[in-house]
Amino acid sequence: MEIVLAVIAGIVGLLVGGVINVLADDLPARQNPRLPHYPDGTPRPVSAWLGIGAFLTGQRQSPRPPEETPAAPMVAEETDPDAEPPRPISRFISWRHPLVEIVMALMFSGMALAFREERNLPFWFVYVAILVLIAVIDIEHRLILFVVILPACLFALLVAIISPEQDKPLSEFLIGGLAGFGVFFIMFLGGGLFSAATKNDEIAFGFGDVMLATLSGLILGWRAFIFASMITVFAGAAGALLYLIIRAIMRRHYQLFTPLPYGPYIVLGTLIMLLFRDEVREFFQGGM
């Protein structure tokens, strides 16, 4: 029975991964979600709706001829003499599509086995899908979209109201949301002041990160959010160090004050505390 449950959860996760890919393709472009399509806008056949299906059936490439492929919008203004000419939009489905689907299938299957007695497991599935979507968009576009984060916050608030966790009052999650907003809003202001002081147009810490931290607090409650924040800070530092090491190995010059997406680290801390809060608390308490 457990194996059957894991298989069903894995199939659901695979399909959810496909939905995440569709949203990650369309939402950053300010487009309404459409049926799965190639980057050039050509509709994909049903057998290629999932990235895994497209790769396995050899339908990763758009059937549209290269000469008919539209050009990507120019980043610089057309009046800029140094502006690069517009580049054609890719005709290939990226590796992100099957990767997200596989990750979601494995996560849903593993959660169904490890937390099958958890009453909030259906809510956890939704949280994981939302957080993965946010991380994918932030990694690819350095954006945390309000069209995703605001409904997610409302959903988390609703779950906090109807949650079967009787040992946690609603105030636990409300304070968590306020703590997430307050702490990270201070960091947002600090990042703005730093950018102004260094005369750097790039913002290291955006308001989307503030809203993501608010969502994290609403999901976890304020006690678990404290640990999630600690994990976020350590993971962010480790990620930045790894980035510098990789740049050094590849002998690529590091541009000072280059902003890195911080959202994935908030997502990581939230997921760890959502799924393994007891183990994390025991780890920190044992260390203290």
C-alpha cells in the first residue's frame, strides 16, 4: 500500500512539475498561462507537454523554421549605438523542464512515504509546489512575482486558520508573517542604503525577498521561522562563497557588488523547517 501511495504521489508530482514549468515560462513574461509551448510560442504536441516526454520522444525542438523564429526584445534602447542586435529566441525546451518534473516527482513520492501520517501533508504538497515555482523564477529571472507571492500568502493564512495543528494558535503564524516582513524589510532598507552609498544601480536585496520571507513566516510560524532565517543566512553565505570559488576556477573576473538571487536560500530554509523542523531543533539544541 505504501508503494502504491508513493507511486501515485510521484505521478502527481510529475504533473505538478509540468504546471510549474508552464507558469515559470509565462508569468515572468507578464503573459497569461497557456498550454505548454516552445520558447518561440509554437504549441507543443500533447506527447511533449511534459518536458520528460519532449526529451524522450525527440520533440524538444520547435517545428517552426529558424527564419520564422521571432527575435528576443532588445535590452538596451534602440538609440544606443553600442546596443547588441536582438538575438533569436531559442527553439529548444530547456533542461529545466524535465529536471523540475523529476525533482517534484521525487519530492512528492518521498513526502508521501516519510510523512504519510501527517494531517497537513496535502497543504505541504501545495507549499512545496509554490516554493519551487518561486525559486525557479528567481533563479532564471531574478524576480519574485507578486502574482505568485500574494495568493500564496493568502493561502498560508487560510491554512493557519483551518490547520489541524491544535498546538499552534493562529497568532503563531500571524506573528511569523510579521516577523518575516519586519526582519527582511530592515535588510531591504539596508541594501538600498548600501546601493546608494556605493552608487550601484543593482539592488542586492529586493522587496520580493521581503514578501517571500513574509510567506515563510506565515507557513512556519514565528518559532520555526527563526531557525529558517538562520539556515537562510548560512546557506546564502555558503552559496556566495561557492560562486566565488567557481568563478575563480573558471578564471572569470568577479564584478564587485554583483547581486545574486537570494530567494532560493529563503525557499531552502523554509522547506527544511517545514519538513524537518523537529530534527533541526534537536540539532541546534544539541549544539548549544
